Amino acid sequence: MTRFSHPDFTAPRFQQLPDARFVDAPADGVLPEGFFSTTNLPTYVRVNGAWRMPREPRMDSALVLGRDGELWVREARRVEQGERVAVGAAEDGSEGIFVHAAAFLGDTGSGEFKFMSSEVSREKPIDYGLMARILVDERDRGGYPIWVTGPALVHSRARNDMVWFIQNHFVGALLAGNAVAVHDIEASVFGTTLGMSGTGEATQGGHGLHMRAINRVRAAGSIARAVEQGIVTDGIMHACVTCGVPFVLTGSIRDDGPLPDVITDSVAGQDAMRAHAIKATMAVLIATALHAIATGNMLPAFVTEADGSLRELPTICVDSSEFVVSKLKDRGTHQAFGVVTNAQDFMHILRLYVERELELRRVGRREPATVAG
Amino acid sequence: MTRFSHPDFTAPRFQQLPDARFVDAPADGVLPEGFFSTTNLPTYVRVNGAWRMPREPRMDSALVLGRDGELWVREARRVEQGERVAVGAAEDGSEGIFVHAAAFLGDTGSGEFKFMSSEVSREKPIDYGLMARILVDERDRGGYPIWVTGPALVHSRARNDMVWFIQNHFVGALLAGNAVAVHDIEASVFGTTLGMSGTGEATQGGHGLHMRAINRVRAAGSIARAVEQGIVTDGIMHACVTCGVPFVLTGSIRDDGPLPDVITDSVAGQDAMRAHAIKATMAVLIATALHAIATGNMLPAFVTEADGSLRELPTICVDSSEFVVSKLKDRGTHQAFGVVTNAQDFMHILRLYVERELELRRVGRREPATVAG
Amino acid sequence: MTRFSHPDFTAPRFQQLPDARFVDAPADGVLPEGFFSTTNLPTYVRVNGAWRMPREPRMDSALVLGRDGELWVREARRVEQGERVAVGAAEDGSEGIFVHAAAFLGDTGSGEFKFMSSEVSREKPIDYGLMARILVDERDRGGYPIWVTGPALVHSRARNDMVWFIQNHFVGALLAGNAVAVHDIEASVFGTTLGMSGTGEATQGGHGLHMRAINRVRAAGSIARAVEQGIVTDGIMHACVTCGVPFVLTGSIRDDGPLPDVITDSVAGQDAMRAHAIKATMAVLIATALHAIATGNMLPAFVTEADGSLRELPTICVDSSEFVVSKLKDRGTHQAFGVVTNAQDFMHILRLYVERELELRRVGRREPATVAG
Amino acid sequence: MTRFSHPDFTAPRFQQLPDARFVDAPADGVLPEGFFSTTNLPTYVRVNGAWRMPREPRMDSALVLGRDGELWVREARRVEQGERVAVGAAEDGSEGIFVHAAAFLGDTGSGEFKFMSSEVSREKPIDYGLMARILVDERDRGGYPIWVTGPALVHSRARNDMVWFIQNHFVGALLAGNAVAVHDIEASVFGTTLGMSGTGEATQGGHGLHMRAINRVRAAGSIARAVEQGIVTDGIMHACVTCGVPFVLTGSIRDDGPLPDVITDSVAGQDAMRAHAIKATMAVLIATALHAIATGNMLPAFVTEADGSLRELPTICVDSSEFVVSKLKDRGTHQAFGVVTNAQDFMHILRLYVERELELRRVGRREPATVAG
């Protein structure tokens, strides 16, 4: 069990510090403006030159100097009009109150008591505006953003948005597995994904449709030929083929088929992925633990610019749970920025913000306005 | 361990059924069009009048009649040109292939082998269009949609979208806890939620800001008075007060403060919530297990229309994980429709779709166009 | 929006049914024994020969016949002494109360209003006793249980328990990926997994240890040779080698190394896995989405016994979240039984129960007792 | 976008450092012992007195000095026999290799590249031995451990284990909500929880059983009276009553009933909880977000010993997901130690380890051995 020492209040840094200041509570259950809000850490209050610890410590409460001279930590609702309440914001003793944070929080961040300091949480805001600016910047400077996606992107009908990003030159290369291409092509050929309709219903006989889609592409010989022959007429793979965006489909042991384009040897697959990772200036990892961690493994945390200078390689990792992002970081991809949401919703809003950013930049350049969508 | 009987193929329903039909594989690893795609259930194939089980059963594969007369289940990639492959889609024997599904799947849904039959999954598409139509319908018919929300709605900056729904008459009543109002008011007064800035950074001294926000409202006496006095100038609670939308804030043991408007007695709180639940014609439950289940408990699964007819009470439950929705259903709110996503993204896209729906209806009515947002 | 019809109370099935029976509440807030507990579905109560719907419907409440003749749904706490409360348990009208469940719940299970009807939930009890009996039965009858595991099993120190199952003949074959073997061998050589110590601390220089472990096995030529040469002296792979339990390690694009034993071609890997899946009489899938779904894909839902009879193939799927089990079922492995827990804890308790089961059977056979562990 | 400067290699700290040392690869795909394992951070290698950055950086790979004098980062499997590979473990330049970690990882922990540095993860080992020692220590020194639990503890049949901890004096006080007591008493009276049998099946008519259990206790007047009257004959509440362990049941808006002992006012409930929190020397928070955060809010992070010295207040937080623990920490309870597992399994293993610890201490005191269970 960890034990802690009290601060040495005879040390020079504690000399010259003032007594804490107390102000009357203006009404029952109401604190004076500027009240000191407590933490759950050992706290020392200077009263008449002596540093004292208040009784019944807890966070989110007030420091009350009782009429009997006792110091208490008390919830605001229990403070009565006229009671003496400590004021101040500083926790370093400069206003007569010292929070002994270093002992407890020494190795977590800044050693300051804070809320919301976790690295990845669904409770944190998602800055779509920033992501949109980075994406447009990358495109404008000729960067090479690699997109790494799992099949949820297709299941959940973010297909159209992904197609939009491909067609509008935001995708340097697409790295994915067999399933992404299979469901995308099933959607093009049969209008379903894993036999599920666009409104989420399981269809009769639907369990075989992805096998039928695979079979047609195998008969054609490759995805590109299936596009040429009019078997695949829309969707993500169609957009890659028609826009000339390179894709790497790597195999896994759960693959159905696989499609003819899939690299079934995992070592050859890594080499093919790395050929793109070496060129990457940004990475967008969506709804895939396997491919995200594989890519993180082979990606530097930085980009070396043409002039030799270094910058961080922006790495966005989108998943429904905090776990995948934490796992990615736990395997060394510390630069990953986590977005905890549904892949479909992410794609839709990101596209919206990128469209707005494009419109802003266009308008900024004084060109005639058109409807942005 | 569950044991199963083979079907009784002497029964009348199995008489008159044809033999299965086999077609040559057109190339190595390519199946004939219309191939039968296997399941993992006991399967019987009629060959020369006899029902036989193939060897090495598995799903997603082909039925191959070997040259030695043996029946095999084989992955497409292992089928050679010219091998005899069963064709057909029916699993009821009418094309000579019978899948013994009833024995295994008797009590799960329709007794048919299907993919994607779970009730709640992040892999299912979210039908924002449908939800938007229901919301606009409810508003137009004078319905009473109750919105029940957790603090993630405020943390994650969906505040503006919630305000929009309140101001545009989509909210009959807002049911929430102390925290929703506290963070919303902290955002109005200090620009932070739990001390976290709008871009997700923990701010210095931020841990006390929600306490300061509470204290100001306590000093004012109520949220409505804090709005009147200009202490609270925007946000969800401000919109409720200024638009006259009723709200119920119920207390919990983790509340800071609480705010003066909070009903701290849970039984009185239930009564206050139920006064709205009785009138509800729709429920939108966002990012809160406690309040969602409380509301589900007191909500009928149906609405009785003025003419005495019955319809389902649309109940949308939004959460980052499947668990909360399953839990709600496990406690009897079977009518709940689950949306597995981030609350911020849900609000943003739902608003977008409602705006589009409004525009569609306006245009459909031939009224002059205005900017919709 | 789904609409529903009222039941046709003129139909023969509703004739001859009795009026509901009402009993006085014995005290304020206390209901008579045998009170009818409401659901949230349309409910009809027979009073003086007429079927009437009560007002303010909700679940978990009482049916009260007010002194004014009005029928109410009311929470027990609001019922006063002497008020008339309906009694009965039947919901089919046979006691004068009819719940119109079929209309609402027609396609979910039995059409009866129930709690806790989800298929997979952390809130459901885990029947370790049953799993232990099945495992011991399988061993005793010469079954072939395949174990399919992810690296969490090694990270989280369930290694010893897995070794115990291997050494005690509960494992027919082990199917896993490169990472399971890498971390297991890192633990044997360096005492860490991914550089993390046995108490969960990241160690200095630890990030390279798994690479050093891989390098030693590559130098030896194979895992078996590394065991022979004394490089690997304990753990899961060591137990497989020394006990002659076959293992299949299949490659993936996120593999480090890989180890020399890994089958890097995913199609060849599937064939190697299927050679075991064909023989399987049971499957235990632990903490791996990829390998669990791959195995589920190639596994029949049933076992054909030597005498030609059929039984379910017991399939246990263990994961920290409901999602993986639901996903497995959504891909057709409907027979999977989900256990939502931590892999380390699962292994520890399962072993404990298997040890108890073995002791029970031994004692049952009148052999002298020894300490079971 | 964050930009970084190269280190200033003219600075004194970089003088006197040696060139990196290179050793021949002993075979194709095998590195020399002691090889340097790369990170994904900017890395500088001293060759002939000059600091150079290798090409194609990634983690988990080797530094190879090509025959052409070029420096490469290369996966071990691609290294050929006889190629020159850098050796060394130090990343501070003292062996001729410098990893520029500070720039990138400045504010995360020690500024060193590490794996597995997340605070809460299901992939971390759970140290039951340590928790058992702390619990026994607390009991032996007369500490006051507070246990705070959610209903999963009862649902999932960890009831017996909780009873054992109560009966064996490991529980200073039990803080919970209405549902814990309701399900516990339903289990005693009817053998079900929320109508679900001990093997997890929903029972017919089961949805009303918890209401019947509540009604009997309301009729008795209190839980203690229900125990006296033989209505409640086993379980957690029974153990609290018969062992004299204080409990606090606080109300919430989702409560059924509630039971007569429940404090329905949340402010009064907080005061009742805090009376125990003030005395707490340890906290065990199991499967409850609401009560865990409430307790964390009112708990100091430290204990003041009788002699005035300070130690950390051990705070164990058990939940099925990382989220609850992160949320607790994000609200200031930084001392919380997270255990990500199923509540049932946690209780069972913790009891096992406490029993072992007791046996160890007893044996250590030379008392005669008995069977420990």
C-alpha cells in the first residue's frame, strides 16, 4: 500500500505564503463567489500561520471554518448563511491552500487534479472541423492519405460517402480485407450485405448472396474485369477501379472465396501494404481492429517533409468502442487520435464537413458561389 | 446435450419431391450460376430417389457429387472444372435439397437459416430517413414526443442540435437528470463541460467550474430565474425556459449540487415523469441507461388514438453500445428500436434529415422556397 | 407505424370466460397476495361481462377498480387500503384479464411478455458446472474438442490453466494465430507479454522482447526445435509439443515475425484448420473474433454420432463483450453459447469446476479420495 | 499539425557518444542476438561520427546498414545472411542510436516508447493475490471496507460469494440501490431474478415475481422484519441483517416499489452514504456506474492513519467494460484500480484467493491444517 509524506512546510517555498481567505456564505446552501472547490487529495489550509488539514475530505465541496475553529470540507447544500467559506482558485499554496497533488498524481500527466483526462472516451467531443481541414490540406499539398477500413463501412451504408471521398481525390490508397470488397460487390449486384437489406432486414435466401457475388467475380477473373464487364456497376471497389485509386486486399482465415484480387499470403500482403505505408502522409483507420493495428505497426509516427523537417503523421482511428483505439496505442501507435462512434455516422458527418470546408475555401478565393449540398 | 431426429422421409410431404439437379462447374474454382449455397445445418440431398447427407458439412460452400458417387460439401475454390455441383435455392426439398432447420432453429424467429438476425447491432444500418419522417409526422399531428437524455449529449456538443429540436417544436417534454442541466449551464457560463474545453482538453482549474455554475443558479433560485437574470444565456435549459417546453429533472445519488429545480425524491420524481409518459406518443432515449429504463418502465408499448384504435409507440434508444438497448428490452420495453452510435453524431445527422424532410414536404406543397438551415 | 386491432371478443374463445376478481388492498401501498402484475401491452379486463381497457397503462403495476367504476393501472405505492385490486396470474383471459401479446410480440419467441429474453448478456448466469460436465464427457467418450484462442489468454496469465487443460487431455487441437504463440514464448523466455510484466507494468526496453523471442525461434527453425533446445521451457506451445497435441497457427497481416510454424497463406491456413474442424465434436472459442468466426464458418452445427444419430455440436464462445458472440451468431453460428467475461477468469473458474467434476466422478466410482487441488 | 525539430547533435550531451555497432545476420531472416528493435519515432544512428536517419522507418524491425552505405529499417524476415544489423538496447544514444521520443511523447508518462501503457484494459492481468492480501489486511487491522454493488451481482449468482464476504467480516458497510435488494429477495422467495431462473431461462409469469417479492416486504414493514418473519431466509440482505452489517439502500427513478428501507430522497441518500464514506479505509465498487461514481465523488483518495500518516485508499472498480473505470477516473477518482471482468467471476475468484490467503496465514501461525475449500 502506497504511503505518502506530508509536505515539509518549513521548506523555503512555503515561507511567505499568506493565510487562506474566508468569506461569508451569502445564503443557506449558497457559496460566496470565488469559493475554493475541493479535490479528493490531501489538502492543507493556512490559518493563523499554521497549515491544517480539514476534516471529512471529499471533492466538489467547500472549505468551511466553523465557529468552533474546526476546519471542515462540506457540500454547498449543507453550508449555512454566514458560515466562513475559503475562497481562491490556486492549489499551490499561493492563496493559502495547498493541494498535495504531486505525491498522488506524480506520474499521470501534469500532476494536477483534473477531470476528463482519459485519452480515449466517447464523452469527448469529436472535432470534425479539424479533421476536414487536415484532409483538404493533405489533398491540396499532394499528400498520400491511406484509408484502412473494415466491412462495417459497407454493412452500414456508408458506401456512398466512401465513394465520394474516392472520387474527390481524398484517398491515396485503400487497404482492406476480402470482406470489404465482398459486401461492397454484393451490394452492387444484389442490393444486400450478408443478405441484409438496406433497411436492416435479413432476406430470405440471403445467406448465399455474398457467395454468389464472389462467384461472379471469380468467373470474371478480377474485380477490374468485373467492372469492365458490367457485373459491378457502383460502390467502393468500382470507384477505385474507375478512378485509378490503388487498393490492397489482404487475406485472412475467415475469408469467403476469396476474391481473385486478394493477396492470400500474409507476408506478401504486409509487403503490399507497406509499399503504401512508406508513402503515407496521413492515415484514416475505420472500424477494423486487425487492419488498423497491422497498419499502425508499419507506419512511422511522423512524416519527413521534402525540406527534411518533421511533423506528426495524422492518424485517425474510428471505432464503436474505446477498446480498439486503446489497443492500437498499447501496441505503440501513440499518435493515434481516437473517434468513438458508428462508422456510418462518422463517414456522413466527415463528408459534410469536408464539403463545407471546400465551400469555405472556394468562397474565400472569391469564386462564384454554388450550392454545396 | 440436445439430440435430433432425422426427418421421416416416408412422410407424405417428402413424396413427389424431385432429385437434386447437378450442373458442371465451368472452371476451376468457379461454380455454375444458381449453385446451392450450404448452411451448417443437417442437409439431405435426393439422388436417385434416396435422401443422402453430404460429407464434411459446413456453410458457404457447394454440394459436389464426386465421380465416385460420394456427396461432398466443398469450398468453391476447391471445386474443379467439370465437377458436378448441385443447383437450387429452396431449402424445403422442393428442388431436391432439404435443410433440417426446424429441429435446430425452432425457437429462433422463423426457423430459417439466416445471417444478421440479431436484434441490436452496430452493424445494422440506421434509418435516419424513417426516424425523421416519424418525428415530423408526430409534430404535424400534435403528438407528444418525450426526449430522455443523458449528459453525453452536452459533453459531446450536441447541445446546439438539441436546442434546434426544442425551438422547432419537436420536443413535448424533456426528462433528464441534474447532470444534463449542470453541464449545459456550465457550457453557457464558462464554455466548458466538466472543465473540458470544446475541443476536448482538460482546462486548468476546470474541475471546479461545474460547481461554480451550480452555485450561481442556486443563488438565483431556479433555472428560470437564472435565465431571466442573464446568468444562463444559451443552451438546452435556456431553450426549454424560453420556448415553454416543460422539463423534469430528477435527482440521483451522484448529483453535484443539485440545482434548485431538481426533484430529489425519487418517488416524486417518478410521478413527475409519469405525468408526461402518460401523454407520450413517441419516446427518444439518448445516452442514458438509468433514465431510459425508468421511462421504459412507465411507458405503454402502444398509443390509443382518439378513435380508440391502437398503434405502436415509437421508441428510439440511442447508445454507444448494444448493451443498454438489450437491457432495456430485457426489462420489457420490447418495442424499443436500437441505434448504436455516438450521441453527438446521432443528433447531428437526425437534425439534417429532419431539415431535409421539412424541405421535401414544403416543396411538395408548392410553397415558396426559403433557406432551410 | 404499426397499427393493431383489438381482439374480437365475440369469438368463441372469449365466450365462457369469467369476470376478473378483485380483492381489497390490505394496507396503504400493499397489494393483496396474488395481485395481477401488469405489462406494457394492451390489456383488457372483464367487468360485469364487458371487456374494458384500464387507463394509464404501464408495466409492474396493479389493476385497480376505483370507487367511481373507473379501471386504473396504478403503482402499488399509490394504492390505498381497501381499494379493489385485480388478482390472477393468467394473461390469456381465463381469469378475466387478457393481455394482447400476440399482436405485439408475434415474432419474438413465444409471444409472451417476458423479461431477460435477450440471447447474449453479461447479466445472465454462467453455468460452469454444465460446461465442465460437457468437457469431461467429451474426454471420456474420446471426443475431439477444438480450442480456438486469442492472445488475451496469454496476456492475462491464463497460460497456466490452458497448459493444465492440454496436459489433462481436454484439448483435441489448438487453433490460433501467430500472436498467441509469440506472447506465450515471450513469457517463457523473458517473463513478459508485449513487454508487460506479470503484474501489468510496462517494462523498460520491453517493446522489443517479443521480437527477440521470435528471433530465437526463427534461429532454432521451429517451435518444436526451440522446445528441444531448451529455449522454450514452459507454457502453451511447450505443452502442445510435449503432449503431442496438434496445433495450427495461421498467419495474419498484423503478425510480427512470423514464427516459422505459422501458415502464412490464408487459404492453406483454412485447409489446415478445417482438417480439425471436420473431426470436431466440441468447440471452445476464447477471446478472438477473427479465429472464432473463421472456425464457426467451417464448423457444422451438429455432430453425427457413430450410430448415425445427430446431436448439437457444443460451441462455447467467450468474450468481454456481447458483440463478438452476436456477430458470430449473425454469421450463422446459431448454436454458439455466449459467455461474457474476462478470458483469464473464465479459464480459472472452468478449470476449478472441471477439477470438481473429476473429483465427483472419481468419488462416485468409490476410489480412495485425494486432494483435488 | 504538430512539427518537431531534429535534436541538436552539437549539444554537449551528444558529444563523446560512440558509433553504432553492427553485427552480421547469422542466417536469412534471423537477426544477431542483441539486435536493436526499432520504434516508430524519429531515430538517429551514428555512423562514422555522423548522425543519420534510416529510410522507411517502422517499429518492430531491424536497422540494416546496406552494402551501398544506405541505412534501412527492415523487417527481420527480409534481412539476408551476412547483412550488417545494428545491435544495442539503449535509445538515448549511448550505444550510437538515439530515439527522439521526448518530442513526441513528452506528456505521456515517462517519455519513453512503451507498449501496454493504457491505464485500464481487459488485456492486463488481474492481481487477485494482491487484492486478497489487502482485504485480509484491512480486516485484521480493523479497517472499514465499503462495498458498493449493482444488481449484476445478484443476477449472476455471485450472491453466495457476497454472503460469504459478509459473514466473514470483510464488509464494513454495503451501499447499493433498491434493485440489488429486490433481486436478492426475489431470489430468496422465488428462486429467480427478474423472473430468470438460475440457469438463465426466462420463466413463465416471471415478469411479476420481483413485484410480488417487494409486496411481501412492504407488507412486513422492512427488510429486517421480513427476515424475522421468515419471509427472507437467505442471501445478501439476510446476511447483512443477521450479521449486523449496516447497509444503505438509496433510491433512483427506475426503482420498482421501492422497498421500505430505501431512502428515496437523493440528498438524504448522499448523507447516509457519506456517513460510511467518511469512515472508509477501502472501497470495492462492483458492476455499478451510478453508485461507483457517487461513492468516488464523496471519497477521499487517501486514509489518514491514527498516527497522522497518509496512505492511498485502495479503490477497486470492477466492470465488464473499460468505460466505467475510465469514467470514474475522468470524474477525479484517479486512485481507482480497474478490473475488467464479469462480476460473478470476480466474486468467485476473489473469494478463492481470500480463502487461500487465510489458509496461508493460518498455516504460517502453525495451527493445525483443515481443508480450505
